Amino acid sequence: MPAHVDASLCDGCREAGLRAAVVRCEAVCPGDLMTLDPQTLKAFCRNYSDCWDCCACVKACPTGALAPRLSYALALFGAKVSYEGRPDGCRWTLSGAGVEEAFDLPGDTGWK
Ligand code: SF4
Ligand code: SF4
């Protein structure tokens, strides 16, 4: 299943009201699945069945608008995973059922 798009956070990779030169989630998706709705300029996945859950789009999003979907087999209903890129690594945060756990991973994420 492709990442969930939080439309309130997706700005279409625009800055200062200008159309983005590069839509990050679109640029990194290996299956060419992520794109912008021409009406709303919000991202969406054009083919759910072709998504292989690589999370490249989640990691590339500069606004935190994308989050992996978790199946009930992996986590409780309502559980969420969020990604935060940093210059020296990244943090994955799993939350649900009143519990939150963070996993910090070192390395160059490409975020400056
Ligand atoms: S999870 Fe991977 S394959 Fe699926 S939409 Fe995102 S970048 Fe594309
Ligand atoms: S990378 Fe994030 S902000 Fe940019 S279009 Fe995709 S979901 Fe929206």
C-alpha cells in the first residue's frame, strides 16, 4: 500500500506560491506512481497495486506529508509511523495505543 498523503501538509513541493521545479515524491518513486492532482496540486499514488512499500517517497517529502500505511498484522489500528530526515541521520517514530517509540539511524540522508 502506498503512503498516506496528509493533504493538509502537502504543498505540492511549492515554495512561496511558486510551482515546484521538482516534486520530490514524484521524482524518487521507482515505479513512477506518485504525482500531483492537477486540480488540487496535492500528491497521490496513481496505482496502489504497483506500490512496493519502499518508502522512498516518505523519506523525500520535505513537509512530512507522507506516512507509511501499517497493516493490522504489524500494528494496532490507529498506529502510525512517521519519518524525520536530518543532515546526520533520520528518525522513525512508531506511535499507537498510547505508546510512542523512536528509532534514530545515523548516516547521510541527503537532507541539509
Ligand atoms: S512507497 Fe515507494 S513505490 Fe510506493 S509510492 Fe512511495 S516511492 Fe513509490
Ligand atoms: S514530496 Fe511531500 S510536499 Fe512534495 S508533493 Fe509529495 S507529498 Fe506533497
